[in-house]
Amino acid sequence: MQRQNTLSCVFLLGLSLAAPLLSQSAVLRAQEPASAAEDRPRRVLPKAKGDISFDDIKFDIEKGGEFDRKLLTKEIEALNKKTVRIRGYIYPTFQQSGIKEFVLVRDNMECCFGPGAAIYDCIRVEMEKGRTADYTTRPVSVKGKFEIEELRLPDGLLLAIYKLTAVEVK
């Protein structure tokens, strides 16, 4: 069991630890008077528009524990087969352009903590027929149909649990 999660994470990506940063606009909004904040039109929540983050597809699993679909939250299950947009990094590949498949990861692996990321920190991306992506070291936004679909090696090793059939990578 330990081998399964550790090897799949090592195989696909590195540890992803990112501290959330408070945006400058949030700081400015916190400083404006309450009446000014109330006068502004409300924006549509990102999730309502289909924008998700890796935090939205995170679930409780013990380190080295066996994946069971029952571990997924109702919110994650509700995303299955929905069109979403998610930001992340293209896992390094030798191919620079015309990429038809890649792994989208939470962070760019420049963290000093080494391998050991959780299985929910990666998404297998297949480009829609006729579409391709170009490799970049910068973060990308990927839009497409999100699915909960396990990818296992013939020996049973779990590599990924999420798949995205992408229509665009920006």
C-alpha cells in the first residue's frame, strides 16, 4: 500500500506545498469603508463559473493509505463529468509542442521537501481530438471535462485518479 502512493507520486510529481498569499486587492478591499464594499456589484463565485483549484479536489487519505472512491467528498463527486477550469503546471516532458497528453500538477516541484505528494495533487490531461498544448514552465489554465477515473499500471500501481479532457490550455 505504501509503495502504491509513494511510487505514483514520485512517478508523476513532487511534493506540493504552497502557502496561500493574500492578494493586494484583498488588502485594499479590507481597508475600504464598509459602504464602498457594499456598493460594488457582487462577482460570480469562481466555482459557480467552473473555476476550481487543487484544494477543491483534495480529500482525506492517510499517507501510504489505499485509495477508495468512498474517500471522495460529495463536492468532488459533483464535479465528475463537469466542465471546469483549473490552474497548475505541466509536468516536465521532452516534447515542447504538439502535446496531446500530459500531467497537470499542483506546483512546479521547486520545493525543497522532495517527493511524496498526494494522489489528488495531479490530473491526467488528454487533449480533445485535434487540439494540442505547448510545454511551459509557467502556470497554465486548463479547461475541459473533469472525470474521476483511476489510472493503474498492470501490476495495480495507482498513478492517477483524475482525468481532464481538455479543450484549451492557456
